Amino acid sequence: MSGLLYAIGEVSRITGLSVKALRLYQEKGLLLPSRVDPSSGYRYYTERDIAQAHTLRALRDLRLSLEEIRGVLEELDQGASLSEHLTKVRARLADEAASAQRSVLALDTLLRHQEQAEAYLRAPPPLLERWLPGMRVAVHRARGRYSDASQVFPRLLAACGPKVGGAPFCLYHEAEYREDDADISWCVPLPPGARPEGVQVEELPEVQAATLVHTGPPDSVGPSWARLFAHLHAHERIPAVPLRETFLRVGANEAVSSSWRTELALSWEAKHGG
């Protein structure tokens, strides 16, 4: 263990669990933060806590009740194998009526993500610190789902026409993961001086950030965000928003992980008075 501590919003981004869900799991005694600041009440989690949160999300995606999840976690604490539990659950779902088919597919996705996670650990992408250049962008900012990109980007790109100066990207204005009301800016880079009609245009400043290129579909980026947060914490830097995901290559099939390439960028707060 590295001894690093993660704020609740960072754990939310890494695991894909909302802050509301993390607080509920604490209330139910399923996932307790390793440290709670007595003066501020802020919750802090270790890497072991994050691993437990990933397990919780996996079990939640299988539509297990909180009491069923509690039973599985207790057995895991006693040395039982998570793989054995997953295998038994999959066999049960496969024998149920057609209404359970969505749960079977969710389990297949979980197992696929496990394979991707193991491949990631064997050969993690290089992490770089670099300056992201300032740029002019066409932008649409709203609250919504991350999947709204499939509707928003085609409209932005159509409005920009040939005036596109690079790969589209999203800015996330909160560190935490939100399921329905994420504060997102969908951005399309523009050439210098371009100002297409019918869209908002902004000038983004140059910013220094830790970056890496993640290979895999959008819902598999948690381990890469974990590396970026850990890198900044190890260098005693405070992560800053917005977080940036640039879509270098978009795959038509999420099952083919290599068809997706996304650059993640995490900046940090500037030191004052130094």
C-alpha cells in the first residue's frame, strides 16, 4: 500500500460510484472511509477502500440487494473467492426467465472489464506531464449524462463544418462521477480565427497537466484516472477541475477495447505566494 488518501469526489470519479452512493454504503456499514477529518467531516479513502468500492459496484451492477452484498463481502473477508461468487451468479441468471437477460449481459461486461484491468496492470500506458496549449473551441455546456456525447458531438461537428482543428474532447467541471446531472462541456477545437455561426466559441488557456492515453471504451477509464490522481498526490499537488477526456479514436464496438483511445488530462492547483 502506498499510504495515499483520496477524497470522496476522487473516489467517485475512479470507481463510477456517485458520492450519494458512497455515503449510503458508509451509512449501511458496507464501505467505511479510512479517515474522517474531525473538524471538516471530509471523508478520505485508501487504495484498499477503492478496491472494495470496485467490488461493491460490480455486485450492485448484478442487481444484488444491499443485504446480499453484505453477505458476499463477509464471505470475501473470510477468504472466499469473488470469482466463485461471480460464476455462481452467472449460472443462476442464465437459468432465469428472459427478463434476467440484462443482468447476464452486465456480468459478461464485468468479466470483460476484469480482463481489461489485468491487461492494463501488465502494460500501463506512459504518464506524462506536459502543457496543453491554449485553443479556440466550439463548446456546448450543460448538465446531463456522459453518454450524451453521442448526440451533442454530431451537432457541434455539423455546425463547425470544415472548421475543425483537432479531436473533440469533454471537460468535466466536477471531480466526482455523476450518473444523471454531470456538469459537462463538450468541445470541438477550431482553427485560429474561426468563428462558426450558431455555436458558442470560447478561448481555453494553456494549462499544465498530467496526461496519459487510455485504450478501452469510455466506461473502462477508472484505472487510468486512479493513476493520474495518485501521481498528483504523490507529488503533493492538489488536483483541479475541469478534468479533460480527448477522444483520439472512437470505436464502433465497445467489445473491441483497442478500437478506443482517449487521452485523460488532470491539472493541479497553482501554488500561491511562492
